[in-house]
Amino acid sequence: MVRASVKDCPVPFPNIDPIAFAIGPIAIRWYALAYLVGTLLGAAYGYRMLSKQHLWHRGHPPFPAKDIWDFAFWTMLAIVIGGRLGYVLFYNLPYYLQNPIEIINTLDGGMSFHGGMLGLALAAILFSRSKGGNWLSSLDLIASVATIGIFLGRIANFINGELYGAPASVAWAVIFPTDPMQVPRHPSQLYEAALEGLLLFLAIRIATHVFYALRKPGLVAGIFAIGYSLARILVEFVRLPDAHIGYLYGGWLTQGQVLSLPILLGGIILVAYAATRRENPLRP
């Protein structure tokens, strides 16, 4: 195991206060701002995409661009509720069964991306159906904008000094002030921000605006699911698992990797389905 003092660390941790600002007794954290700003930027980007009808299957987006702000409210609720319930179910169910009141206590930071993504998918399907739109296209819309929130969320994780990686000797290793061992570690939050956020956004942007992938409903959602799952599985090899869960199946898999596998499979199925159908039956 690599051990070093703070002064030996190649990259000093930018000791940013997790609280962005406070108004009296109310403290606004960077993590909360990441959710809010990610949703607003995603909605603004989604508005532009919905306005360009030529991008979509038969020229029909899943719902009118003017409805994006109503949809943004749905997504905020879906992210919070889905993310929290996902954490309860996937990461610490025995504890919450014994302490059910703690389920609504989000101050402990327990949120699951996989749960939030399931919540988003459900919200997108229900909202588009209420508007008479193609629900597969609504999943494509979510896939096109979700990387913005992922990028900001992982940056906020880094600022909080949470979800860091395993001990490392790479030149960019960081000693996190929240680490009780105080050893250089992989900044796995930044790896995820780069792969699941920035790189995946660029790949999907090329797919939607160069290859017109939105004309095949479900294709962009499949690309997102594959790209996110592969990036998450890869980064999990250098990211520490949750302490109360540890490594699974003989010490070589993490819960994050296990949860990413069905999403990877679902993405492959979506891509195969969308790419092999000339006319999608799930039309508006």
C-alpha cells in the first residue's frame, strides 16, 4: 500500500469548502447546486434539441420544446426520489429496514446514480406518454442531456472529498482531507467526470448531430447506457467500494459494477433494436 505525507503528494487537494454559500442558517452545498444547475443546463440543451424537429424520428420530438420546463420539474423529483430509493434498496437495505425514518434523511449523502437513472427513465416515459409522444425518443432526450448533470455531480463529489479511489502512485494522485489514512489516492471522481460526463457527452453529440441517431428511437439511449456502464465498470477497478459493502464475489467485483451490468445489457438490446428496425412501431 502506498503511503505518503501531505507534503509528498504530487497534486495538493484544492481544499474547497463543500458549502458554496450560506444565507443565515441555510447552507447551500456544491452538491445541491450540481443537481440544480445540471437540471437547468440539461433543460436548456434539451429545449434546443426539441426545437430542431429534423433531428427526430419523422420530425416528431417526444414532446414540444415549450414543455421542457415542466419536464425539468419532473426530472428533479425523479432524480431525488429515485436516487434515494436506489441507495436504500441497493446499498444499505438492512439498515433502513431497522431505521425506516432515516430513509427520508438525505443529509447523510446516500444517493444512487443507478436509482436516479431508473427514476429519470420512468419520469421520461410517463411524461412523453402524457403528451402523446414516443417514449423511446424521450429516453433518447434524457440520454442526450444526462451527461451534463453527471459531470457536475462528479465534480461536486470531488469537492466533498467523497467516493475517492484506491491508493495510487500515479503523478496525479491526491490526498483527500476526508481520508483517515491520508495516503495518495486515485481521484476517481474526476475519472468519472471525464468519461461518464465529458467524453460521453461528446460521443452522443456526434451521434445526434452528425449521424442523426435520434431518427432511430432508442438508439441514443442505448449508446448512453453502454457508454456509461463501460466507463463506470472501468473506473470501479480503482474506486473504493462502500465500506459497509466492500468487494463482492471473492473480492473482485463492486456493487457499482454489478448494478451496471444489466444497464449494459439493456443498452446493447436498445442499440440492436433501434438499428435493425426500418420503421419503429412505437411511433407517436
